[in-house]
Amino acid sequence: MRLTCTYEKTIPFRDVDQLGVLWHGHYVAYMEEAREAFLTKYELHKIQLGVGNYILPVTHVDIHYKGAFAYGDEVVIEVEYRPCKRARVDLAYRFYRKSERFLMTEALTSHHFFNPTTKEVAYSRPNFYKEWQEKWNVFDE
């Protein structure tokens, strides 16, 4: 089963650079907003708050820019879960300009499970994450 979520945002003036295009650093912030929407939709959002024995920080970001957004552009960000049998969550992002549905940016983030008290990384999937993966049938493809 594919787990996806769509998040929409309009580029505010404060987020553009001197060329009038979306500053490259804001893409990560937009990915964070879209990730929160995804985690809420699929009932994994409590991990953001450090509820339980794990937190889920970003450990890798990969961004490929194909075009530039300008002030006022309506952005559609599609988030897709990439199943992984390791102790991490991988999410793929596709940024589109809503008006013409043109693919502007592709990105990937990885998030590893850490113990918030000891700051140690989990080397195996936590039980609740295995149960979550089973609930959403992410390995049935």
C-alpha cells in the first residue's frame, strides 16, 4: 500500500530572496510542514512530541531543484512514505506549481529513531513502528 499525503502552501513574500524566488533554505521548512501533515494523517504524529521512548529527528536530506517558485505561487507538496525494514522513516517529496502541475523539486528525508533520554540511536525497529507498518500494510507491494 502506498501512503501519501498532499500539502498546499502559498509562497509568502518573506520567503523569497533578492531574485524574487523561493530561498533554497525554506524548502526544508516546507518539507517539515508537509511531514507533519503526513504524520498526522497516518497517526504517527505523537512521535514528533517525544511521546514514548523515541524521537524521530531528521538524519538526512537530499534535494534536487528543477525550477524556482516565486512570490505568490501556490505550491503542492506530495509526501510519500518509502517502506524500510530498518529503524528509520524515509519520506519522498515532490513539489509542484499548482497552476500547471509542473514538477519543480524532488527531495528525500530520512529520520532515525532515537531515545530522547540516552540520545542513543535505535538499531532495530521499535515494536510500535512494526505494528504501525503492519496496520498500514506497507510491505504488501
